[in-house]
Amino acid sequence: MIIVGGEALVDLVPDRVGGYRPIPGGSPANTAVGLGRLGTQTALLARLANDRFGALLRAHLATSNVDLRHTVESTEPTTLAVVDVDAHGTADYSFYIDGCADGGWQPTDLPAALPPEAQLHVGGSFALAVEPMAATFETLLSREHPHRVISLDPNIRPVLVKDDTAVRARLHRWLGMVDIVKVSADDLRWIAPDRPPAEVVAEWHDLGPALVVVTRGAEGVYASGPTGDVELPALRVDVVDTVGAGDAFMAGLLAAFDRNDLLTRTDLGTLTRTDLADTLAYAQRVAAITCTRPGADSPWFDELLPTDVRTATR
């Protein structure tokens, strides 16, 4: 099982008549949905409101095979993100958090224990930047690091960051407690401006992660693992928008690792370049399909081409 921790919210996405329509979202929730649709046993650790948008989120998660046993019911309203999409399909977000479900995180919301066989994935957009959620998730990472493989997607949202130095320092601490990091090129430019990506990736390896993956949009993906680097070109698709593409990639990456029984520290520490390339290619396909339709609508396992299925099942 993979437990995904972080925010669950509703995206208000522009419609064709000048209004907005509500779509379930939040980077960690999107990743959990992607994993559930790909057949990976998945649970979400999140605060869900008991309002109508909360009901929308619960239905969406449940129908995508996401276990809700670790969700916390919130009396605050659902967190909202207003999405604007430019002519190239790139999304920009405005967030409404204060007084909402994701603004109320406390250590008491964490489960007393996680299943011993579970891996943990944390999405960082809110968890790195928004207090008291940040302190709560740092407690979780510190507690669970000795017991299981942990993956992290920093997914930096500069609009949420009130103290650049504090968030960078927090990320530095978190990198010492995780095994897999997936970061976008945009994230890297914010995290370490004016520094070569290869230098930053090498520094992160020294802190602890066995695998660092850098997604670069139209320029493809680069990954640095224990037995060498892998670089793959981007898949060419007709992009509708990029909402949820990074989350879909993360889901594809973890689903392929899980299906191939590679989510242990021993296996990650000896990951071959061939296994890494196959896993990246599968994650790219999952993300590419997501880009061909509006919103964070990640594919189901049986939507993938046969060649991709063979990649995922090794």
C-alpha cells in the first residue's frame, strides 16, 4: 500500500461560458487518484470538509479506489483553488486556505500508526509552505522515516510561500528523511536559483534520497539513480492543459515501482538504469494521457497501450 499525505481541495476551473466548474483536486489527492486508477492499493491522509465540496471529493476518491480510512473530517469548509489556463494549456492557481480544511492541520490529525507494509508519499505544495500543516507533516516524516520508504514531490507554489528562506530550510531537512524525490524544472529554479541542476541533484543525493527525478515538460525527464543517470525525451501529444500532469507522472512512477516490488530501500539502492528507464517511460505515458484531457483526469490502467502495460508489469 502507498499512503499519500497532503491537501485535498476543489479546483474551480474556467468553463466555456465565462464561469467556473468545480473539479476535485490538490496535488496529493490527484496522486492518490492516479495510483488507485492504476491498480495500486492506495490510501489518502488528508482533511476533508463535511460540506458539499467535501462530498464531491469523497465520491471522486472512492470511485478511483482510494481508501479513506486515514482522512480526517473537518468542520471547516473545503480548500479552494481558482485555476486560470493560458493559451498553451499551462495552469496558474490562486488558493483560498485560511479558515478552510487544509488550514487546520494539527499533529493530533495524524494516525497513531501507519500499516507496517505501507510506503508513504508526501505532496509538498501546502505541506512545505503552510503552517501549521508544515510542522505537522515534518512530525510525520520524522516519525515514519525509520520505518518505510518515503517519496516527496515538493511541487513548490511560490504564491503560498511567505518566507523563502524558511521553506528552503524545511525542504533541506525533509530531503534527509526521504528516499525518492520528484521535482519539476520550475521547482528547481525556485529552490536553487542560478545553480546548475546537476549540482543540486548531487547535493540532494548526499542528503539521503536514492533517486532524484526532474521533470522538464517539453524537454523530457532526467533521473539520477544509484547506478547512473537516465534521460528520456518528452512524448508528443496534443495538450489540452497541464493540470495534474506532474501528479499523474508521480502516480505512474510509484505505481510501476510498486508493481515491480522495487519500493524497498534495498531495491532502490541497487536500481538498474534499465529498470529506471522503464519506470520513467511508464510515468511519462501516464502524464501524457492526462495532458490530452481537461483537468486532473489521470488514466485508468486499462487505458494504457499494451506496450506500456508490459513496461509496468516488467
